[in-house]
Amino acid sequence: MDSSSTRRQATRQKLFEAAVTLIAEQGFSSTTVDEIAERAGVAKGTVYYNFASKTVLFEELLQHGIELLTASLQSAADENAERGGSHVDALDAMVRAGLDFISRYPSLTQLYVAELWRTNRAWQSTLMMVRQRAIAVIEAELRAGVAAHEFSGEIDIPLTASALFGMVLVAALDWQSYQPERSLEDVHAALSRLLQGRVGRTVASG
């Protein structure tokens, strides 16, 4: 990557970070391009050079964030496979990766959860597409576990994957908002016990 591309990526990252913080604080409609530029420390024209509009900026912001989360989940699964871990271990590693991601990007996660309920947004189709990419990583692990007879063949894979994804999001937001004194390890241990209990029981019954 040449220096101009590197600079542009750095600028876009600053704009992403400024936008996600402001929009989480005061909402999409109340946040102006001027405020985003000021928070990012760039000229207003720089925003429009990188993004056609505030809507495009926000759409790409959501896409960028969920793609980072998807990459974190996939990396956790891959590293578990390299260690020779079970598929339950892989799901547990993804729970940990999800919690770690959300602890690093809490404002982004708040925005994502809020936007899931707003079906009239211009970026709704993009949001659904990138959400499905993240859930597909979990689905793949569940399917592999069923094929390896580690999970029951009776589990509803799409719904179970969505439930696990949602569990991490909601639990992490509750942790960040109402129980910030708890450590990541403590929260992960609680979700791990829940995961092991439910999935482990499914395995045993299969």
C-alpha cells in the first residue's frame, strides 16, 4: 500500500471514530458533518472527499465495524482449530472474542443494536447483509459440530447462531452499561457456563 492510500485509510479511520462517538452520544439526525469533521480534526471538505454524504459515512461505518467483528470471530475459530479444540471450544472462543471486541468498541455496538430495530433506514439492507456474515461464522462452526457428532443434528442452526450472537451483544452491553466493575474474564466465564450447559446438554442428548 502506497503512502497516499495509507493516509486515506488513516483519515477514514479518524472519521469513523469521530462519527461513531458523536452519533452514539446524540443520534444520527442531530449529528452534523461539521461536528464529525471537527471531532476528527479535519476540514469539512475532507469528509465529503472520503464519503458522498453523512448517510454513506454511517452505512460504511456500520459495515466496517461488523466486518471487524466478523474477522475477530473467524480468527477465534481458526486459532481454536489450530490448537485442536472442540467445536464447543470454538464457540466459547468466539464468545470471548465478541466480548473483547465490544469492550474495545462499545459505542459502535450500541449503534449497531439500536439500528437493528429501525427498519426504515437507508442502510438497513447493508446492515442485514453484514450481520449475516458474522452469524455465518457461527453457523459454520455449528454445522461442523453436527457433522462431527459433537452437536445434536436436531438443533436449529440459523436460530441457534442468531441466539448466540444476540446473547453476546446484549450481555456485553448490559455489562458495559450497568456492571462495568466486572472484568471481561468474569463476564466471559458466566457466558461460558451458559454455553457449556446448553450446548453440552444438546451434545449429550444427541
